[in-house]
Amino acid sequence: MVLQTHTPKTNIDEELNDEELYDESAGYDDETGVRYAGGLTDIEKSQAITFYRLFNELWGLCIVKGLPGSGKDVFGNYIAHKIGRLFPHKRIMRDERPRKLSGPYAGLFNELVLAEDLERMKAFAKGLKGYRAGEAMEKAADQWVTDRGEVLLKNSLLYLTEYSKYCYCREPHSPMNKTMGAIHKRYRHLDCLIVGTVQLVRDLDKFTCLPFVNWEVTCTRSSRNTTGFVYYIQKVRYSRRLDILVPLGEPYQLPVDAGKPRSYLGDGKIRILKDNYKPAFEEERIVLDVIKAGADTYEVLVDYIKTHGDMLESEILGTLKELRFRKSKRVIGYPDYFGLFNSKSATEINTSLKVQEG
């Protein structure tokens, strides 16, 4: 006697098709290339490819270091604007409000915005001390990243000023530190590129932050151009034994002239602010006359003067900066990278140190 077996179809077999049973969406190794914005110039397309490859397909952690005035905020705002312009699918998140010239962004990310979430994380550690408190808060932070953090940070660029405030080495169990540690562990899954500025790298937590750093940017001012900066973008990895960021390969050098007019910022117009100003020398007279005649964008102005005059582009640009930045003049205004942010709006550094009253 032969027993015939029959396996009836279950509801799952009947109701689910291949699309529901299997995940055939693109994975990390299935990238088809650079997805940049349409309508870019050849130069902008080249920039998009460079940034895409330089920053590991636009995910990871980039630390920007330098003393006050070295151009950290210029770099952060420059990169945030460039990535937003070249890759419009990338959501731009920041910890402080930019100038309107910067254009649209997805929203703010800071301790005030996350206040309720951070308080809930503290509640997880209530009654616990030392290691157990930190462990409880770390679990709460991991849960936050897989829940609300996924929605907030997926496919984004996160630009944070004073990064040591978020990952301060002397506050290892703070909710913000644990939250950033959880974000760092999942930045590839989140497809998130984090750019954080800091004066001293040693202020960053060596457990929640430094092991996840992919690039270290050194900021320098140009010795010949008063509005110019040179940034050295170095691929790095953290050495636990030496407790330092070890350079990998040669750095990428990125020069940025923050004071040069940019026709793609705002309306791109050069405007005369003081109509009664008397030019101090001939170059100023020529430039102002041409602007008044209707050449009110940088490219049109340069092209006209070079065609009908004998000034070099470097002389035209130098004259524009003289009229724009010298405090005794301030004759013209135009959109540039300095106009992307308010240099006085940097958030204060929080500290747990208290001064006793004498």
C-alpha cells in the first residue's frame, strides 16, 4: 500500500507573489552610477562625479577641523549647498538656520528639535548608574535610529557645527552622544553623509565617534587670496592603539573662493548699493559703469570688459571684492558663499563644568 502525501497550499502560498516574497531591489553593490541633477553644465557634472567618488557614494562621517576663522563654516555650507544642488534627491539637514540665499533644506537637527526624544532616552536609564545607565541609553538610542531616525535621516546630508557638542569625550553617557553613536553605526544603511566641524579632534568621543570617521578635512586660509580657502580632504581610519586618525593615501585639495560672485546663488545679480559713490581709481569707474549699463551678473560683466577693455578677469574680480568687502566702501552687493550663512549664529558649546560662586 502506497501512501500518497499531499501538501495543501497555505494562505501564504495563495496570496503572496514573487514581488512580495523576495527583495530584488538594488543593494549596496548594485549601484548603477552617479545620479546627479539634470541640466548641469559639464563642469558641474565633473564636480558631481568627483564629490560622489570622494565621499564614498555620499555616506559616511567627515570631520572638519580648524581654528576659529580658518573656514570651517565656509566648507560646511559650501558642501551642503553643492550636494543639495548637484544631488537634489539628497535631503539637507542642519543644526542651525542658514541664510535664505542657501536655498531650501529639509529641516533642523539639534538638541532642541530632539528634546523630547532625548528625555525619553534619559528615562530608560533612570535609577541606573555608570555602565548600566550608558548601556540602557545606548539601547534606547539604537531603537530611536531604527524608528524615528530612519524617517528623519534616510538619504540625507547632515551638517552639524561644533561637532564635539554632540560627541563630547567627557560626556560619554549623554543622550546626544549615544544618539550620534547609534547614527554612526548605521550611516551606511541610512545612506547619510555627516559633516561636522570641530576645533580639536581630541574632544570627540573615542567610542561613539572616532572609530566611524572616514575623512578629516584640514582648513587653511589662502596666503594670496583674502577671501580664499584651501581644504585638504584626507581619507582616514581610527587607530585604537595610537588613539589617532591615521591618513590613508594622499589628500584631495579643494580650493574655494568664498568671496567670488556666484550667478547660480539667488538671482545672481550684482547690485549697486551706493549710487553716489565716487570711484577711487579707474578700474572701479569702469566696473561700476558697466554694471550700471546692465551687465549685472559676473559672467556677463567679465565678458563685456574683456571684449571692450583691457582688464584681466583677476583685476575685475579684485575690484569687485574691493567694492564689496572693504568696510569703508560696501558699494556693491552680490551672492557668494559667505552669504549662505550667518557667521554670528554658531550655537554655544554646552559644558558640564560649573563655576562656583566665591
